[in-house]
Amino acid sequence: MQGAALDKVHKSWLEKDITLLHGVTSSGKTELYIHLIDYVMRRGRQALYLVPEIALTTQLTSRLQRVFGDKVLIYHSRFSDNERVEIWNRLLDDPSPCVVIGARSSVFLPFGSLGLVIVDEEHESAYKQQDPAPRYNARDAAVVLASMHGAKTLLGSATPSVETFWKAVNGRYGLVELLERYEGGQLPEMRLVDMTLARKKGEVKGIFSDELREEVSGALGRGMQSILFLNRRGYAPVARCKMCGFVPKCDHCDVSLTYHRRIDKLLCHYCGTPYAVPDVCPACKEPGIEVLGYGTERIEEEVDSCFPGVAIARLDLDTTRNKDSYENIIEDFSRGKSQILVGTQMVTKGLDFGNVSVVNADAIINFPDFRSAERAFNMIEQVAGRAGRKNSEGKVAIQTYSPSHPLFRFLLSHDYHGFYANEIDERRRFNYPPFVRVIYIYIKHKDPVAVGSIANDLASKLRTLLGNRISGPEEPTVARVQTLYIRRIMLKVETNASISKVKQLLNDVRIEMTNAGRLSGAIVYYDVDPM
């Protein structure tokens, strides 16, 4: 099956420079990548292998080094400046065959003879740099880089982004599909746990339903491992006074603070400012501050109390700050030193182990964004893909208070094509990408009155020129970050429109408002194709 897919990729490249490889989890995409890299290097050219997370370079490095030896180069921001300069100079001075494994910044390396660009997990939002500038999507930049060198591009994913799959099925990209697991492995059994019903029956303790506990306990009894997925780090997402309801917020950002037990601090996840946990409520002066909700730190604590004596590991941003910490956690889990792995979306990517995955789904489904269903499907399907590998039967339990959500119909049957058809129909009806391009225009100011006034003025001028293509201004989900108040205007542009003309129009309006003194003290910037 992989051999046939390899032939199809080569045939696709005869007609298209860009090909999408849609392969279910554990279908052998990485092995196919290795064959393609070898093919290119034997012809004296270089390859770039992009991954969405720095942590994934660790896993891939040893695998590729077994094949390509010292021709494997690693490049990402956790290396020192000297280490990165060394790689830069090597590529600048020596165009000989090599393969670079790297995160998004790798697209700016000075390749001399690039022949292949692989973008693994091409759907990942981690490829998009939001802040600071330059704001770019490494996937799209990689396509441009490949075209500059006359190289071929392979986009790989088990859950391709809606825009990418739309381009593939409409003939703009080539399409190759691997819809079965390697050596006939079965995709894991997916099951919903209705938390509303379970609570009514008294079958929920803490965050875990009895059904979920039984699944994990059963897996442990069979000598299998479990992955518990919750996309929220820290101990608890909210601290609140139980007397008056006061919620501590960051002084610089409009977000509630997250409690981290390890450092015994309240932490802002936007600006990173730590705060001491108040002994008494600042509002009512009563000693009533409590923490509510669950993060991975608290899940780890609860798992420890449920399964005493079982080795538990946690994989999130807080436990992987050191250069080798991710590698050590993964190594311990893969060798069976830990039986349960608790983690955020880090556990969804590329890991080749784990027999039971458990997901708490509601937080990622109920997010106010037109991509929320796509993100939820991708994330849950990816974490489910960690289960049922190594020729074992996998099970996935999804805890949710919204079992009737249409997304679950597609997840339970691993039906990406059905999800895509449903999603593309919604995007068409409501005029969202891929049928238009979206540009967010952000206005930031220290004065909340001024930011509103400037945003309204700017939106009014743009609406005069662009009509109903303009929406807003509105407050984003987090309306103040690092003391700056934020407003956002959405511009929808037809896909056949000239982006250079749109850019010129936006720039002209900005210059006009600047000359009139209307942008004094404001920061205005644009985010094209936001993720």
C-alpha cells in the first residue's frame, strides 16, 4: 500500500508541484517521507522536513539519522544563536545533499539546491506565527520557497485543513490518500460518555466519569498504557471568591488568572505575569478564594489519587521548558516507565505509542471562531490516533456535555470526508475560507475610549470603499493584552481579487488617518489568513 502511494506521489508531481498526502494515523506517512527524501538526496539535492512543534524534531531526528547519518540537520529556536548560525553558514556555503528537520523558522534558511519540501501535519495552527511580526504561515511560505527553487512540495496530514483539501479535490494540488493503517491495523473504537447523564446517575467523581475510570483501570490490568488529554495546562483555570464571586484577573490583560500549584502562583497565560494567591478576597475582604475547573496539573493529581502506585507523566508547556525534557518524558513512556500520560495538544502529534486515549472535548468545541469545529475534529482525531498502534486494540472515550453535537457523528466513525463535506457546505453558505480570504485588522491603544473611536472611524472609511466585505469592529475574545485595549475588523476578500490592490487600499486609508492625526498613540496591523 505504501509502495502504491509512493508511485502515486511521483506521478502526481509530473502534473502538479504540490501534492497532499491524506493518510490516516499510523498509515506509514513518515516511512514514505523517508523514501522521498532519499530519492531527492540521491539526485544531489536538499530536503526540508517541516514539523509544527519543536518537540517533534527530537522524535524524528534519531529515525532519520539511522538512514541519513550526519546529513541530518536540526534547526529551531531552542538552539543557541551559535548553533543556528553554524547551520545557516553550512547551508550557505555547501549546497551538497542534506535534510533539514525544523519548525516554522526553517523556511528562512539559505538553501542552495532545495529539491523537496515536506510539511508534516500541515493542518496545524502552530505553523502560523501570530505575534510578533512577521506574521506568516510556514506551510504557505514553504510552498513559495519550493517554487522559488523549482522543488516539489508534499503536504501530509491525517486531518488536512479544509482549505488544503478543497484545493486538492478541485485539482489545484495533487491528492494521494492512505486510508488504511500499516499492515492492516484497525483504527481505535470511539465512544462518547454523556457527562450530563452520568452526573444525574451519580457516576461522576471530580472530572472523571465511572466509565472512564473503568476503561483506564481495565487498560492497566491488561498491561496497557493510557493517554489522558485535556487542552488546558495549569492546575485550575479560574480562581474565585466563594463569598462574593470575585475572580482575580491580570492587571495587564483582560483574562482570568490560572492557578499553578507547583509554583503556588496565579499566572497570566497571555503576558506571563505571576501573582500571589490572595489570602483574603480583595473585593469583600473574606478568606474565601477557591480554585475551580481542571488543568493538566490537577488532572495529574486526581489520577494519582484514583490509581495509587501507578507511574504518571505529564506533557505540557510547563513540563517541557528544558531542552531535553520532552524527549525524556516520551522516552520514559515508550519504555513503559510510566503507565499514564496526561497532556495537552502536545500528545496529539506523531507519537507512536499509547493504547487508550481519553479526551475531554467541550472546551475545544465551544470556542467562538469559524474554525472551531475543524480544530476540534483535528485535535480529537489526532489524539485518538495515538491509540490502537503496535497491533493492539485501541479504545477512545470522549467525555462531553454535548453528545448531540454534529461533530461527534463524524468522529465516531473516523469520517474525515463526511466532516469535510459538512464543513465546506457551511463555509460556502456563510462565505468563509476557502471561498474568500480573511484579513483581520487589529487596532491597539492604551485608552479604551480612543481605541473604540479609532476602530469605528477606520471601519467606516473601509466600509465606504469595500461595502459589506467589512465586519466589525468587535472586541476579540481577549480584549486587552499587556495594557493595550484591542479592537478587530474583519475583511473578507474574494479569492480572485488582487491582494496587492487590497494592500494598497488599506495603506492609503491608514496614511489618510495618520495625516489627520486620528491614529495618534494607536498600533494598527494586519493578519492575513488568520488561523
